[in-house]
Amino acid sequence: MCADCDNVTMSAAEVEGRNSASDSDDEPEAEASSGKKGKYRRDKPWDNENIDHWKVVDWTDDDAKRMGPLLEESSFATLFPQYREKYLREVWPTVTRALKKVGIDCELDCIEGSMTVKTTRKTKDPYIIMKARDLIKLLARSIPVVQALRILEDEMQCDIVKIGNLVRNKERFVKRRQRLIGPDGATLKALEILCECYILVQGNTVACMGSFKGLKLVRRIVVDCMNNIHPIYHIKTLMIKKELAKDPKLSKENWDRFLPHFVKRNVQRKKKKMKQKKPYTPFPPENHILPSKVDLQIESGEYFQNEQERLARKQEEKRESNKKKAIERKKERAAEFVAPAENSAGGTATTGPRKRKASASASAISDAKDADIERLKRKFRKKAAASGSSGSTGANSGINVSDFVTTDGVALTKDQAGKKDKKAKKAKKAKKAKKAKKNAQE
């Protein structure tokens, strides 16, 4: 017993010596680190850069023998929709065989619409019941059995993202869910390749299978898509990161300078016009005294008639209105064939506001022309009187007023009148020359 005690004391002393040595070695590092977190940080001898913390350690038979059988039975159950019943009945033998290999018992209840998994005495891996629970969840979310059975592998994990309560408006929800799938499933396929996960959008959930890292990415992309951030932005970023990860030189550098930075733009939308609420008044409106439809029917006597009498009355009113319309149409057609009344001047009488305006303007123009001609006559008479022939008029002195007026009655300018005189003189000369030539020939 003493020897054992000595061994124990020695081992304890050795441990204390080692701890003191490690404390003395770590003192400068502890002093160098500042802050509350750095004060208690120590190097862990079992932790180094070569260890993969995400790696799942396999469960072996030796571990099962060391642990022994499970003490209590664990079970999980989940409901499935009615449209999955036919498919689950077909594939349930395959599910039963796969779970039997890992020591899990399963049950399909079509009456209640539920699937149940539970441990047995043959169960070796204690965590396999959690995998079986995920399996029945995935089968209920319409994932094919071949893909769902992969969840029993140690490297495969699953996540079900609920998107039904992220968007309130139903139309907007359907639009954003379709945006996640993309045209012909192109966006979903790109996400599967980049995140290395299997993704299935079904109803109000998105089921995905893959590694922990990939599931984390998928969840973030799905939630952002429901919050109106298009998946294409994440796809561009992931593609660039994938290319950068191939270069070992850039593994320890910051990649922010390579990644795209998308700026959110506020698109102005039409503002809804808010109707101003009228102030509340306890008094009734002004038109509340107007008679109702029933009151009007009582006054006209229609209220006391039966259905046939009312129908006959309506038809009679309709016939009368049709007759009146027919008479008006006949009058309109007959008016086209009535000859217009003639004026005293021989022209047709103009009727209507437009024709009256046209005739008034034409008469005003003719009056103005007559006034111009009279003014010209007076002017030429004065000139003729001033030239010395007191008893002679403009006609006797050889001046013709018609030479200075056009056929339309418009007065000519000085130049136009001069040209007309020259033409008249030329014509006279030509006549004289003609007569002389004729006389000579005789």
C-alpha cells in the first residue's frame, strides 16, 4: 500500500513539476497577450494546425464493445403528407433493410400518417438514431429514397430551412422562391455545384444535404433570397472564392480586394395616395332624407304588383322608348333629303354657325374692296382736276380707272399699273403697224 502511495505521490509531483515548467515557459506569451481573453489563453499540446476539427471520427466495433449495449430505448416519429403515402409504401422495404444493418427498427403508420424509428439491442452506434431521425424527415420532405439514405453516412449532414414565415405576401413569396430555383433549375444547380450540397425546394421548406460548411452557406443564401437579395450575387462571390482557393500563395491573404462589393440601390416606387379621413360628426348626412328605392316603388305602385306585372310594365316602357328613338332616327334621315332654301341673289341660303361666319367674312371682304376702288376713283379725279381740265372728268382726260384695278376688284400698286400701261401702248403700236402694212399691201 505504501509503495502504491509513493507511486501516486511521485506521479503527482511529476505533474506539478511539468505544470510549473509549462507555466514558466508560457509566462512571456501571457504577458505579451493583452485583454481578458488573452490572459487565460495557453498553448494546447494536443492541438496543432494539422488537425481537422470538422472531421467526423468513425465509430468502430471496438468502441461498441467498450461501451456495451444501450440502456434505454430511444425513438423519434414524424408525420408525412398524404400525397407521399403511395411512394413511401413502395420504398419502405428498402428503408427497413438499410436501417436494419445499423440496428435501427422502423415503422410506417398509414392510418395516422407517421413514420417512427427506434433503437434496439443490436444498436452499436449511439448517434445513428439521430441519423435515422433525419432520414424520415427527409423522406417526408419529398427527397428520393436513394438520396435520403446517404444521410446514414458519417460525412453527410442535413438541414431543413423553413421559408414559409419569412415573407408575408403570398405572391411575393412565390416569386422569391422561384427566383431561388431559377429558369429550368439553373440557379439551384449552380448552388449545388458551388456549395457541394443536394438542395430540394418543396412547399414552405428547403431541404439540403452535404457537409457542415456547405449547409451553412446554403442556409445563408436561402434566407437572403427570401429577404430580397438575389442568389446571383452569392454565386458570383463563391465562384471567385473557388478560383482563389486554388492558389496556395493567396491562402493566408485577405480576399476582400478580389470579391465584388454590391451597392444596394433604392428604387423609387409609387406612393399610395392616402385618403384623408373626414372628421367624425354625430349628425347624419344631408341626403339621408332622400327616398329609398322601396319608397319610390310604393309611390309608383310597382311595389304592390306581382312579378309578371312588373315584367310587362318594363317591356311596355322599353317599347315606348324604342318607338321614340325610331321616330328621331327617321327625322334625322329625312333631313338629309330636304333641299336648302334659296336666297334672292340666286345662291343657296347658308345655315348653321360655320356657314354664317363664312358669309359674314365674305361680305366684309367685298365691302373693303368696294371702299378701296372708290378711294382710287376720288384720287384720280383730283389729279385730273389739278392738271387744268376743269370741266373734264377722269374718263374724258384719257385716264381709265379699270387700268388700276384687277378683275377681282383689288387695287393695283404703282409698279403694276405702270406695267399695264406699257403693255397697252405696245398693243396700240402693234395694231397701227398692222393697219399700215395692210394699207400698203392694198
